Amino acid sequence: MSTHEDFFGESKKKVEEYVQDRLLLLKLEVVEKTSRLVATMFSGLVIALFAFLIVFFASFMLAYLVGEFLGHLYWGFGIVAALYIILLIVIIIYRKPLIEKYAINTVIDIFFDKNNGENKEKEHDQ
């Protein structure tokens, strides 16, 4: 009777250790994927900031150029502003298929990284 109790006691202990290890692995994977998502978002934000600054100063240059060409500075700024209004309308119209789809796909790619699973399988085989 003692060997059966030892066997079931050991089995219970191993199952509990396995469950704890799986929970720890799950937590680590969630932390890794979340940190990758945050890093991707942060790098996208930095790129967007620099792109904004480039477009901002290029817009001023274009506005002054068009203003000098037309003889009135306010015409240059008005035309550049009109271009941005048109661009804004186009972005609003096509935001779902272009911007939202890209953002959703990026998050899905990070959380369900196929390369990550393939690397784990290769490590397991070795």
C-alpha cells in the first residue's frame, strides 16, 4: 500500500510542478510578446515624430516657394493647407483598409509569431 501512495503522491507533485512550469512559461511568453509590441509601438512613434518634423518643415518650404511664385505668401500657405485637407479626407475615407488593417496585422504578427514557434521546434529537435 505504501508504494501506491508514494506513486500517487509523486505523480501529484510532478503534475503540480508541470502546471506551475507551464504557467511560468505562459507568463514569460506574454511578457515577451507585450514587450515586443511596446518596442514596435515606440519605434513607430519615433519614426512618426521624425516624419512629422520633416513634413512640417518641408511644408513651410513649399508654402514659401508657392507663395513667392504666386506673389502672395498667404496663397502659398493656403494651397499647402488645401493639399493637407485633401490628404486628410483621403486618409479618413481609406483608414480602415489601409491604416487599421496594417495595425491589426502588426499586432497579430507579434502575438502569433510563426518564426518563434519554428525556432522552438528546431531547438527541441536538437
